[in-house]
Amino acid sequence: MAIVAQSSKTRRIRRATLAWIVGLLFFYPIFWLVLTSFKTDADAVKPEHLLFFTPTLENYLNMTENYDYWRFATNSIITSVFATIFALAVGIPCAYAMAFNPSRATKDVLMWMLSTKMLPAAAVLYPMTFLTKSLGLFDTHFMIIVVLMLINLPIVIWMLFTYFKEIPKEIIEAGQMDGVNTWGEIKEILIPLAWGGIASTALLCFIFCWNEAYWTVRLTTTDAATLSKLIEGNRAPEGLFFGRLSAVSAAAVGPIVVLGWFCQKQLVQGLTFGAVK
Amino acid sequence: MTNRSLPRLLQSPAVILLLIWMLIPLGMTLYFSFIRYVLNSLRRPEWTQPSLSNWRGFGNYEFVLNNKDFLFAIQNSLFIVCSILFLTVMLGVMIAVLINKAFPGRGIVRVLLISPFFVMPAVNAVLWINMILDPVLGLQGLAVAGINTLIDGLQTAPIVGSFFSLWPEIEPISFRATQTSAYAVIIMVTWQWTPFAVLIFMTSLQSEDQQQKEAATLDGAGPWSQFRFLTLPHLARPIAIVVMIQAIFHLSLYAEIEIVSRGNGNKNLPYLIGEFANNNIGAASATGIFAVILANIVAIFLLRMIGKTLME
């Protein structure tokens, strides 16, 4: 018996070690990016400074003059925040109606919403460019906000719908008995009850907006250009400026990766549309 | 206001917005795909504006089908998507099973593992192609140079030198050629999406029937046959969902291709559309319609599958 316990213990240790190695390997590129961001451009390409070097904050301090980082970051924040707010504003009433007053068409409507997400963006590239240019909305925050909101709306509605379905119908109906109107129901009963779900939906929507790299690149030039556009524009330095490029990249993904840690569980619900529990 | 119309009213903003978002651009793509529409046409200035008098019928479709890049782009799209799917599902299942049981620091490992998924695609591509895969300055180049220095050193060593003198110098791989840059894209996207697969499989493994596994252990079933006959069938549906969702995301892969492969011939369907859209809008639109058809074939499967479990 002791031998069995012994061998299962070694197996457990081996398993844990392997798991740690895999985790570290997957994280390694991000670690490498952050590490390089503290090297000077010259040190960044020297093998002898692979791990041992004098760390410098220069790359971060010069980010504004090298890349005009804050302008792009501000655009990313503005567009992602407003797109998320609008997506919730449109999505909450919709998901509320679907969860508490489902009709026969509800399922089909949800499916259809999902199908808009599957439309390849590239297929409508030129019409979108044409429309935004002829409406005078090319390279404006407004257009990017609208597009980001629309591409994430199906996911937002689906996630909210799955959260709202968990709330017992009786609670909402009790509110109706007391003569609360619909707006009051949403504000006074639904939002406080589903607060956690709404928050994680918002967080995930924000992350997807921030990382979006098709429309933000194709529909902007300078005024509304986001961090995706900034990185895309500096893509091929061929070894030059590794240090400063790493700093600006790390500054672009760092906050989002940290936010992501908080909503990793919701990711499953959001991206599988509740089909895996 | 009656009880029936209110829910509809609440849903209408979302439905109307999505309807506009879907129908207008797609309708325009369909229209452009049937007319001659070229942005820079000095010879035929009337083609530079969309107009019904430039009707071309299925001419754009014919043009696209006869374009040698088109078949290559479809083939390349499918190659990239299928490779990514195969790798992410295989790695995803292995890692999910590995970290399914509790061990010290499991929470941290989970956080480390999921991190790549939140990296923006543009940074992912820049990071991998410059700092990791570059044949001279990236990690790959540094590693190859290191190994070569080591071999050089061993060749001059006293006794073993004559043995090592037969060893060749290792050549680093350049990931900027047409074919190899497709591999680079596969590597970086696999890195980014394996965490997603792991997360989904882990969630699903949590709901696996433990009593069944205990019974199997008592019956003398080894870990492999337990995996093969209990875990894998349990994962069948999550695997199908991961495959479908990723297929839809990766068929429209763009930023990575744009950054890694600009101008070196490695293109997929969205990239080809972007190229056409610089001038020949008719051809770009026809290619877009083909992309929609391709995505629809994939989407129908996904909707069927999720639809079954939706109202459970």
C-alpha cells in the first residue's frame, strides 16, 4: 500500500511539474516582450544581453515621442468604452425581453443574431469604406464606436440572455404586481440582480473592442486610429527598435491581459454562446 | 401598451441595428459584384463610379475564378485554418487533461495559460515574427547561433573534435518566404487560441461523471483506456464547438497575414479581397461573395449544433 501511495505521489509531482512547464512556456512570449521592453534598442538584439542587462525605462518614457502612444491609447479607450456602453444599452432591454417574455421566434432571432457575427468582415470591406467615406464618417470615433458595438452586440446579447435566464421569473413578476413599469423593473430589479453577469459581459466586450484589428485598421487613418493601427503601422522594423517596439506593444496589451485574467471564466460562456457549461 | 408588443419594442433596436448592419453592406457587395467598378481606370472613366449601366453579369465571378491567386488563397485559407484547428484541439485536450486535477499553483498556471488569448492580434504578429521567429535577431536566430558556436567549440576540442567535425552548421529558417510565413501564422495563432480550447475543455471536464471513472478504475481500466472511452467521448461536443468557432474566426484571419506576409505571396481570402479592393471593386466584391458562401457552409453546422442545446 505504501508503495502505491509513493508512486502516485511521484506521478502527482511529475504532473504538476509538467503543468507548470506548459504554463510558463505559453506565457514566455509575453514575458519576453515585457523583458525586451526594458532593454535599450542596442541591447535588445545582442545575445550576450539576453537575460543580463541594465534595465532602462527609457522606452516607456519616450513612448509618447517615438510613437505618439497616448493619442492612440486615448482613441482605443474612447472607442472601446463607448462601444461597450452602447452595446449594453441596446443589449440589456433586448436580452431582458427575450429571457422573461420569450416568444416562439426568440430562438430564431437569437440564432439569426449569431449568424451576423459569422459574416466575414472582408466581404463587406469596400461597401463599408464607401459608405463611411460618403457619409463623411471615415476616420471618426463615431464610426468606429458604431462598428465595434455592432460586431460585439450578438455576443453581448447572448451572454446577457444566459445570465438573465438564471434569474427566477417570479422575482420580475412580483415587481409587475407592485405596479413597477418596465423601465423600473430593469433598473430596480434586473440590473442589481444580474450585476455580476452584466459586469463580466461588459469587461469581455471591452476586451474584444480593444483587440479588434480589422475595421479599426481599415476605417481609420489618424484621427480615430487605435492601438491596433499603431502596431500594424510599425510592423516590420527588421531588428531596429526592438526595445521601443516592445515597450509600446507591452503598453498596448498589458492592461487588457490583466483585465482578461478577471473574466477568463466568462469567456467560455461568451464565446460558446452558453453551449458549454 | 399590451403585453405582447412591449417585448418586441424592447428587442427592436438591437434587431433593427443588426439588420441594417447585415443587409446594407452585403446588398452593396452583391450589387458591386455584378458591375464593372474599377477605381483607377484612365481608359474607361465611367467604370470608376458604381452604376447599373456598367452591368457585367457574372463577369467578375468568372474573372475571380480564373485568377490564379484565388484558388491559391482558398487553398491557403483552408490549410492555415485546418492546421490551426488540428494543433489547438490536440494541444487543448492534452493540456486540459493535464491541469484538470488539482495541484499546487493551479490557479496561477491557469492565468499564465490564458494570457495569450488576450493579446491583440497585431502585437501577437509583431512579437512572434520579429522577436521570436526572426532568423538572425529573434530567439530562433539566437538559439541557432548558440548551437553553432557550441558545435564549433566542440570541433576544436581535443579527442571528440574529429567526431563533431562531421556535424553540419544549422541553418535558421526564414519565416518571411511564402510558404514558411504561412507556418509562422499557424504558430502564432495556435499560441493564441490553444488557451481558448484549454479553457473550454477544462470547463467541460469539470462536469465529467466522476463515479463512472471510479467504477472504471475498479474494473481495472488504465488511464489511457479511461481517457479513450470516457473522457474523449465526453469532450466530443466541446471539441466540435471549438472547431466551429475557431473556423469562423480564422477564415477571416487578417492582421497576422497582413503583418507577417505583406507582399510575399502568402495570402488568404480576406487578404486577397483587400488586395482587389485597392482597385478592382467588382472583383473584390465577387471574392467577398465567395467568402460569404464559404463562411455560411461552416456557420450552418455551428448553428445546428448550438441550436440543439440552446433552450435546454
